[in-house]
Amino acid sequence: MRRKIIAGNWKMNMTPSEAVQLVNELKPLVANEEVDVVFCVPAIDIIPAMEAAKGSNINIGAENMYFEDKGAFTGEISPAMLTDVGVKYVVIGHSERREYFAETDETVNKKVKKAFEYGITPIICCGESLAQREQGVTIDFIRQQIKIAFLDVTAEQAKKAVIAYEPIWAIGTGKVATTEQAQEVCKAIRECIAEIYDDATAEEIRIQYGGSVSASSAPELFAQPDIDGGLVGGASLKPDFGSIVNYNK
Ligand code: PGA
């Protein structure tokens, strides 16, 4: 049985002092030992959020990371900076990074490989636009994203990866994909991983759904056979996140 992983993606929200307040507020609400709980926060919030989360089941993750070890890359965060403070998860290739910061499948692949090199679990985002869904190319497009993201990644590494399927049209729009749509694509992703590697790898890898997940949609989504949790934006900044994490109670 795959353990569920429910992650918040704070995006560009919360100052360091607000981050401490939010972690303290959510700490008792997300205390579900049956799932992995991750708060992916802005780089400057990582250290204070970790201090605030001490002794709880909350893992603090990053929202991005560069694919070089160090050097003249002004403004970037290196993998060693993350591991030095104990970060174990990093979101890679979120659609907002692809859209506003020119990230491509190739840079996603570089970041995924670098994260594994440093022992950080990448939460690898993929997802189609509304136009692609309407053109009927969703699965083809997602398969391409996945195949490139996993180039030169070993099966042992892939088993530990987390994939977040996030249809772009469902992000921040309140328009959640139907359970059937989400399950269909998550299943196709697992089949793609089985093709690249083998059934054992596909069985172990965890696949999240993301896009307007709420306390009311989470239980049905997370009950699907190929959905192993969620990547949650807006609702991760509110007490609602506690209900999402406790979807099984
Ligand atoms: P949302 O964001 O839950 O606000 O739609 C999800 C995400 O972008 O990870």
C-alpha cells in the first residue's frame, strides 16, 4: 500500500512571521500520522517554518531549486542550501514556473536529477491546458512531460519520486477536475512509469492530484486507486487544510 502524501503549495504567500503563525495554527489540525504532510513554502520561510514545525508531523519543503550545485546564478537556491537545513521535498516544474519563469521539460529533468543526487524528493508537476484537453491530447501531452522529466533517472530513484498531476485549467480557478478525469490521467501516468521502468516502480511511485482541491473534494479524489494524495494551493493557507489532511477520518 502506498502511503498518501498531502502537500501544501504556499506559492508567493506568507511573510516569515506570517509563516510561523500559520504553521502554529495548522499544526494541531494536520496531525494525521497515517499520511505524509508537507508544507512547500517560499525559500525565505523555510527556516522559520521548520522551527515552528519542530516536534510535529509537518515536513517543510521548497517550491523550487536550481539544477547546478553552486556558482554565479544570482537569486537561485541550490540543492545543498536546502539539504543543509533539512529540506526533504521540493516542488519541480509547477505550471506557474513553466509559464512565468520559462521552465521547460528539459530544465525539469535537470532539476529532478539534481534533487535525487542530493537525496531530496522531487514533487514533479505535470498538467495540460484547457486547449489541450479540448483538443483531446491530454494523455499524449502528459506522457511527453513524464518521459522527459524521468530521462536518465534510475528506477530506484523513480520509486521515491512524487508526481503531481495538475490540470492547468483547474489551478486556482475553483474548477476541480472530476474524480473520473483525475483518476484517468493519474492511471495513465502510472502506466507510463511502468513502460519506462517496470510494474514494481509504477506500483511504488506516488501520484498526487492538484487543482482546486478542497475539504469537500478531497475524500473522493484521494479514494481513487491511482491518486495517492494531493498538492494543494489556496486551501493550504487555511484551516481547511486540516480537513484535507484528515480526509480519511
Ligand atoms: P490550487 O493550486 O489548489 O489553488 O488550485 C494548486 C497548485 O497550484 O499546486
